[in-house]
Amino acid sequence: MHDVISTSRLKESLEGDWVAFDKHGEALAIDIPLDVGPAALLVSPVTDAVKRVDENGVRSLDRDRMWAVEAIVLNRVVVRRLGDEELTAEALLAVVREMGYSWQISPISSL
């Protein structure tokens, strides 16, 4: 079962003009980078070995070409446009893109 993010809970969690949350929709108390756009993914480098299993067997993936999403950040305007829904993290990413926003990727050392 996938975790769902409640957009109504995100609205309740707004701190000023922003809300930061994890892939489960849990609000995070973090400093929002000053240069963040209306929709951002705060990411860190992947440090663990990563493998993919498919019909051809197991193969290693290049960690240098991957990020771990530490937090999702949305501004008040984006959150209000979401309506009241429950979405998976993947669905939320798609809905925000469909609303015409681009996801900004911002490196962060750790939360």
C-alpha cells in the first residue's frame, strides 16, 4: 500500500507562505531555502548501493546520477490550488506538473 498525502492536512500545516513535508505527507519543521520556487524537491546524494531487478537479472545503478528526496516544498498558492484530495507522492508530483509548475531541485545536506 502506498502512503497518501492529504492536501487538506498540508493546508493546515502551512507556515507563512510555505509547507515542507516528507513522502508520507508529514509536515517538517525546516528552514526553506531562500531561492526555492513554488514547487521544490529538497534532495541529498544517494549513498547506499542501488540495484535494479528486472527480467535480465540484477544490475547496479549509478548512485552519482540519483537523488534521495528529503522533503517536498510547496508555496501557499500551489497548495490552495490542489483542492482537497489524498494523493500518493508520485501522483502529487504529476498533479503539480499538470497545473503548470516545474519542480525545482535543490540540494540539501540533511534534515
